[in-house]
Amino acid sequence: MKNVQKIAVLMLAVILVVIAGCSSAKPPKEALQAAMTKINEADSYAVKMSFGLDELEVPQTATLEGNAAATAAIVGMIKDATITVDAVYKKKPMRTDMNMQIVVPGDMEMKLTVPMIMTEEALYVKIPQVPMLPLPETITSKFIKIDLKELAEKEGTAKLDLAAQQKLGKELGEVMLKHFDEKTYFSQPKAEEAGLPADMKADQIIAFEINESNYPKTVETIVNQVLPEVLSVLLANEASLKTLQLDKADIEKMKSDLETNKAEILTTFKNDVKVNTLKVTGAITDGYLAYQSGKVSIEGSDKESGQKMKLGLHYDVTYSEINKDAKFEGEIPTDAITLDELTQMFQLPVGL
């Protein structure tokens, strides 16, 4: 059963990755593939993202591990939180500046703003002012510098190679999209139906949808065609596996288990998983993926244990300033502190 659950989790991940890329009057699937490739190859762009959880119910066993009350409280906060990101990206030299804001509503609303800068060599994170936890300005005015090479060595992983990860993402996207029938899953809604931003002018709008009528076919497609090929692509990218902290032997076992337990996996997903909503709408401008929004609502149950899982989320992403001069608001910090220096400021033993 555990092996089936691992494959089940990967299958759900595959579905989410497929819709996450959903981005010229080409046929919808061809246009989507071209737009995904083009935005991945862009030299620079600005991006605005928002993400929110509409529903989250975790299996009871997860809440029973450790402190049940604390776990339940964390789940409740995560469920209601919203995350927004404003970012600017440049390929050469690689740099991404972003401001991430996390808002947890309630009687005592909490809002955190976390500025970050990422280069090929380092990640800089500014410590936010945390409500009810006043920190000295000597800390909140500084960026923490995380050496990515050093971090990879400590974690026993490969250093993040953005180009390699983009290549892997492109290969996985191609594998997954080619197996989804255009007439069954893709449509071209009108602008007024798609809910695009008011100032968005799209050359083509594409929707990808999994619903009650095509879900059984979706399960067959993913289990019989998509997953085996995805696992083969992962096995052929050992460097990426190390970066993602995935073990080659585990992927090989997962591929073997998929073949051995295919009938059980198909039955489980057809009978124990329900897709209420799984739709992504993407807009293409000048051949680039310029906007996408998505809504997902999935339920899962285990008849043997009676456990249930629910996940509902929505997101939207807008790209702009594509291939224009990237405008970064600040300079890379020269007075950043290290993680070790930060722990010393808190007078805690290094490593806690």
C-alpha cells in the first residue's frame, strides 16, 4: 500500500505540473508548447504571482503525529493564508529579485513581507518584522546571505543549476502534454469568459480542464503513458535528481512498482479520488505565455482507514516586460550576515 501511495502522490504532482505550465493562432496544444518554451528561454521578465488555499483537510494520522493541536492550528493558518510575489528575473548574469508577502487573516491579522535576491552563487533573504516578536533593527535591517554551493555540500545535494532545471522542466512538460488529447482537454474561451486582467491583450487564450467526464480517461493516460515516461526522463537526469534530493534507486523502484501495481493504482484513483475542479486558463501574447490562472479542487479517501484528504487552491501569474532591460530596485547587499552570525546574534548554539 505504501508503494501505491508514493505513486499516487507522484501522479497528483504530475497533474499539477501539467496545469501549472498552461500558458499565433496555432492549435491550442501546439501554441501552449511553444509559449512555454519561449517564456522559459526569455532573457528577462517581471512577474506578479498570487496563491491561496481555499480548502485543506489532511489525513488524521498526520494530525496525530506530534502535537495534534499545534498541527491543526498550523493547517488552519495555512488554509486561510494568501501569498503574493512581485519579482524581476534576468538570465545573464542570473539574478532574481522578489518581494514575497504572506497574509494570515483573522482577529489578529499577520502580514509578513520578505525581500529576497537570488544570484547564481547566493540567496539573500531579509528578515521580516514579525508581529508580536519584536526583533532589533540590527537584524531586521540586514540581509542573510546563504551560499548556495556551501548549502548544497552540507545537504549532500548538487548545486542548483537553473539552466539544467529549466531543461528538465521543458522535457517533462513535453512528455506530459503530448499524451493529452487536444479535443478532450483543451479549449479556447473568449476574453470575457477567461477573467483576464483588464489591461491584458491576448493573441490567443487557452484553457486546459480535467472534469468529471474526462477524469477516467485522464487516469488511464497518466498511469499507462505519462508516468512511465516521466520516470524515464528523471532517471536520465541524474544531476537533476541530486539537486531535487531524489534517489535514483527510489525512482527505479517506483517505476517497477508502477508496472507491478498498475491495476490497483488505476482502481484507487478511479474510485478513491474525486476531481471537483481542475482548470487552468492561459493567455499568449507575441508567442509568450503572458498570463495564467488556475483553480484546483481535489478530494481523496481511503476506504480501509476512513481517512480523507481535501485540497483546494487558486493562483494567477502575470508576466510583463519580457526581454526588456531588467530593472532591479536595489543593489546586491555588501553587508549581509551569514547564518552563523545570525545564530550568534540570537545567542543560540550554531546548528539550532
